[in-house]
Amino acid sequence: MKTRTNTKNGDELSILGFGCMRLPTKNGSIDETRSVQMIHDAIEKGVNYFDTAYIYQNGKSELLLGRALAGGYRGRVKIATKLPPFMVGKLDHAKKIFATELERLQTDHIDYYLLHMLTDKPGYDRLVSLGVLEWMEELKAQGKIRNIGFSFHGSRTDFEMILKAYPWDFCQIQYNYMDENNQATKKGLQTAAAMGIPVMVMEPLRGGKLVTHLPELVTKAFQSCDKGRTPVEWALRWVWNHPEVNVVLSGMSDEEQMEENIRIAGEAEPNSLSQEEMNVFETVKKEITEKTKIPCTGCGYCMPCPAGVNIPGCFSCYNDKYLMQDKSARRRYFQSLGALSAKPAVASQCKQCGKCESHCPQKIAIRKELKTVSHEMEGVLYKPLVTVARKIMRIKSN
């Protein structure tokens, strides 16, 4: 496992971080046995940075990680977790959340603590006015927080204003070959590095979209350069090619994914991609951009929907229809989101409340897009067909 040094504190961090948002599941819940074993295996193979958050899987992610790190593993790793600003109306809220996180994680300190999903400078300013940053500094002085940072989903302008507003110990951004010029952007990454602020990268595979939802021409472009390299390896090597990046987080949901990522993390070096390889990425980006309808990464921050819509699921089926020219996408939409699920979760259930949009890191006009999805994926015969299918399959709504 390759490591890169956090120049602010000297930590030798594995270049692959274990993102605990997409842990293995069983019957709709985290598969604890598999998840704990994966975490233990990852540690034995050199992964020493584990990223979770207060809201991931309704708190179950922190609980699972706390259990997994018991019995001596805690001292071998760095834990990163997050404070959700939208749940903090006053300082006491932040204090209660932090206390809960320590309890869930079975630890007396957090190594890397982040303000979760900042999107603009006014949002940061609000937290400052509540005394949150001053309180975090007190916790750092007490050793309960070792490093103060933030994760970001917004424009480069706001990112750079937030960077310059506080002496951050680190930051976390979405970055992959499709987002080189989106959100914080490459220039924002370079600005952080120039300021001496370590950068952790999330969504290197765009929630799996850069792996399983690729047009045939993209696959051919990759193979024309290196037939043995998978889309996962291409995407991860692109991020690790940047010397400004300290850690790349991957939400690994099965053992095969983890093994592949660890293998690549044992080989990837900064500034190692050739000009030919970089040219392949330009071809790939052009092809994907032309076919992607909705830039959803499947992060799930928009969920749960009060009306029961599976927003990422709806967008995934819709994107598949165009990105992969997938003729079965509408059938999957019909089966998995409507006809065969105990709780239908289709786009037409949207009540236009807008709650989802305030949490979307990609700033997607979700209500508008759900109307489009409903129109294209459901149609006039959709509801009658669902009703008939549910009767035949004897499926009752919960």
C-alpha cells in the first residue's frame, strides 16, 4: 500500500481510504459480518484511513465502524467523521452530535473531523456565528479532535473563499476525471495544495458511474491503450496521478472491489500517466458528457424522500437508457421501483416539496428532472400495468 505524507502533521496516510457510506448490505441493512471482516482485511493490507459520517446509513455506519475497530484495531487507523451543518441550529446541537459520534465509534477522539458538505461561504459563516469553529478549536486543544476540516460540494469560488477563511488542517472534495472542471475543480485542488492544506478526494468513481455505466465506445477507448486495465483502475490512477491528492476515498461494497482497489493503491504513483493515456481520458470524457442526462452520483444525500421516491434509483435507470443505450432500463425501472417493490418509489410520486434539492451536492433541479423521468419512464400505461403486475405477483403495499 502506497502512502502519502500529510505535511501538516506528519501522518503517513494510505493513499486509499475506506469510505464507509456504501458498506455491504443484507436484507436492506448493513451486513455486519462481511463489513467487519472487510475492514479488518483492509487494515491488514495497509489501509489506515476510514471515513464515515453522522448521517451515513442513519448512523449505522459509525456504529459498525466503532465495533469493527474494537479489540486493538482503533490504534492502527485514523478515523474521519463529520458534523452535518443542516442539523445544527445552535451550538448545543453540535455538542450532542459529537458526543453521540464518540459513543458510536467507541473512541475518545476523532482524528479528522469535518464540517459536512459545505456548499457556499454563507453556510460556513453561519456556523462561525454559532460558535461552532471556536468550539471545535477547544476540542482540538483537549485532544478530542486532532484535525479540523470540511467536505465541499459547491463552486470553485466558494471553495477558495472557505479555504482562505480559516487555517484548515485538511479538506475533502469531489474529484474524478469527469469533474476536473466541476465543483472545487483542478484549480481549487492546486490552490489548496499551494496553501499547504492536505486534500482528501471523494467520489473518484462518481458513485460507480465511471465503472458500470460506460458506453461501448468508452470501453474501447480504454482498451485501445491498455487491454488489461479496468475502468476502475483507469479512474483511480487518474486521481492518484495528482501529487496534490493525499487520500482517495472509495466506498467499497464487496470484497472484490476492495481487493482491486488495494492492488491499484500498491502501484499508483503521482505524475505517472503518459501523454497517450491522458489523451484517452479526453476521448472518454467527451463521449460520457454527450450521453449523460442527469449528473447524479448516487450519493444519497437527497434521501429519504418524504413521498417515498427513490431519487438516485430513478435517475440511474433514466441515465442508463441513454448512456448505455440500455433497452432494459425501462423494464428495470418498472420492476425495481414500482411493480415488484413493497413500497413503490417511482418519480411520479414526487410531491414537489423541494426538500431533496437543498441537500444535493450536484445542485440538480431534482423536481424538474423527476418530472422528465416520470414522463419518459412511466407513460400513460405505467400505472395500470403496475396494478396488474402487483395483483398477479400478490404484492401488497406497505
